[in-house]
Amino acid sequence: MCIRDRNNPIQKWHDVVKLRDYNTLTEILHDDAIFYSPVVYTPQKGKDITLKYLIAASEVFNASSFKYEKEMIGENSASLEFSLTIDDTDINGIDLITWNNDGLITEFKVFIRPLQGVNLIHKMMQGMLESFKNVS
């Protein structure tokens, strides 16, 4: 095992997705993490907002059909292609994840297609994020 493999957070990310383990997600996010959403124009900066977006996405994407199809993992970054079906809409996307030498995620970018899928995810994410505001 290479040194970089020990600091690769991708297996932990898979555990977060599979188990919806948000404690582990908190542990692997850098304090200055940046989240790039396919439905929000500006980058979301900071651990707290990144955590909210990733938890909301995890809940929205929690369909039995969600699966990662392909992975390309480099020294400090990975591209994970996923697919899922929501309301009879087949959605395909990519998570681009970057981490530092300590294995903490510094950037998380999500790309989704087709447009119908983007619109559906936008509506569902908006509802999920609104529910977070009501809990605070």
C-alpha cells in the first residue's frame, strides 16, 4: 500500500454513502472545504455548508437504484461516475473529489445530466435544504 493510499478518503466516502454515516463525513471534510453544486451558481465555502449540501444530496440520492459505475483515482483526486433513477428519470453524474495530504476533502464538485435530472435534483435539494433551516 502506498502512503497516499492511506490518506485516500474515497473508501470512507463510500461508507458515508452506503451507511449514511454523517459522523465519518464530518471527519473527512477539511474546515475550508468547497462544494460546487450543479444547481447553485456560486461555490459553497466552508465545512458547515459543504456538510449540509452533502447530507442533503445523500438523502435525495438515497434511491435503491443509486450506484457508482466507474472510478478514476489519482494521488489527491478522484472522479466517481454515478447513476440513479428518480421518478422515472434516469440520472447520470460525476463526483469530482479532491483531498489534501492528510486525507481531508478540500473540494467536492458534482455534475449531473440530463437537464430533466438537474431540474428534479434542484427541486428536491431545495426542499431538503429548507428542512435544515427549519431544524436550526
